Amino acid sequence: MIPASLRAVLIVAGNELADSIRSRRVLVMVFLYLAGSVAATLVFLHVLHGIENQLVETLGLSASVKTGGVTATLWKSNTFRQIMTSLIGDKDLTQRLLSIPPLGLFYAWLSFAFAPFLVMLTSASRVSEELSTGSIRYVCFRVSRLQWILGKFAGQSLQLLGALLLSALGAWLTGLFRMHSFEAVDTALAMLVFSFKAWIYALAFLGLALAISQLCATPNLALALGFVALIAVSGLSSLSEFLAGDGFRRLWDIVNVMTPEAHRMDLWWSRWARVGPAVFFLFILSQAFLFVGYARFSRRDL
């Protein structure tokens, strides 16, 4: 038996999904993720093909018309692995990264880099839209404000996960048709895993986006402030890493832990001892951001 409070949250989440489908908002979201993923993958493969041709010409070999063959050979080279180890500075992490097919590694970088921007673009105005139109007054007769906000977060989370999985599919299909020596199964598994990891990472930014949306009365203002907050949080992470040190400067480490970027690299590992704490902190951050906005939203006049 589902508790009435949880059932209300699930109903709001379902309505959020239904409303996004009716308004075609979810189609726009999927298009942005899918088109961006396919376009970026095509650019990556084009650049990769050019690098491979330059490499084989330097070695005095004939250029290949297919993409990926040289990279697949290079990826397994001990010399290349030693070079990458010296560049990264962590042998275990290097071995972990080089166990991932090149296209899977590229998709991981792509999803981590651009998911926060797309979250702000698609989610920062979701609450403020209903505040500006006054439609929230009718909803709050049936559910509490807390249930409504949690349902909004859950609905947006599901949309985000679906968009990431579809973007992974788009990148995988592009590689399947455009790459030579394509490791279809290993690449698909890597993309699937990193889709879920990027989703966890993006949840923190989703909480931030909805927090700002609860503070703003108009969607345009919420969208603008969302991108300002995104830049501010990223800048704070870089600043705290730069200023951290001994003594009182250790306080900057605490500041850094309060930003999503501090936990991003831990998600690249496969060991649960590194991934688990990152997942925990990112989820806590998502809820902390969400409830900062809710502290104001719970007291505002509708």
C-alpha cells in the first residue's frame, strides 16, 4: 500500500510528464539532447579521422577511408598507455579510462559537460511558469506545496534520464554506421553506465534550477538567473580548488565539496568506493538546492 503523501508526489510527477508531452516540451528536450549528441559525435569522428590520416601519413602508410581502426590499435598500445599514465598521473584511473572504447569515453565527456546547460535550459522555468500564470492555485487545493515540488523534481528527473539514454543511443548508432573496428557491445555498456552517472551528476543542477524557479515570478527571469547560477557554481568550484591549502585555507575544501563539480571525477571510476560517496553527495546537493528554494516558496503568496 503506497502512502497517500507518496502517491500524491507520484501523481504530480505523472502529470508533469503528461503536461510535457502535451505541450511538446519533452519533444524539444529530447531533440536538444539527441541532435546535440549526434552532431557532436559526427564532429568527433571527423576530427578523429583527420588525426588518424595524419598519423599514418607521418608513418609513411596509406590513408584509410574508415574511422577508428588506427585508434583501436593505438588504444591497446603499451607505449600509448604509458604516455597517458604520465599525463593523467594516476595509473589506476588511466587503466580504467583506457578500458572504455574511445566513443564511449567521448560520450561520457560530452554528457558530463553539456547536461548541466541543457538542464538549466529546459527546467529553470518550470515552476515560475505556473507561478506567473496562477495555475498553481488550482493544484495546491489537492496537494501540498512540498508534494507538488517533489513531484515536479521527480517528473523532470525522469525526463532527464530518458533524454540522456536517447542521446546515448544516437551517439551509438552514429558510431555503428561511421566507425571501423567498432566495439558495439562494450561501447553500448559504457554509454549506458555513463548515462546513469551523468544523470546523477545533472540531478544536482536540476535541484539548483528548480530552486531558482521557485524564487522567480517570471520564467524569463528564472532562465537568466539559472545560467548565472550555473556559471557561479562552476566558478566557485574552480576558485575553491585554487585557494585550498593548509590551515584555515582547508575551509575552501569544504566549500568545494558543496559544488557538484567536486564529485564529477569520482563518477569516472568503476569502484563503488569512489562512485558511492559521489552519488550520495550529489543527491544530497540536489535536495539541498531544491529546499533552499522551497524555504521561500513555502511562504510566498500565490
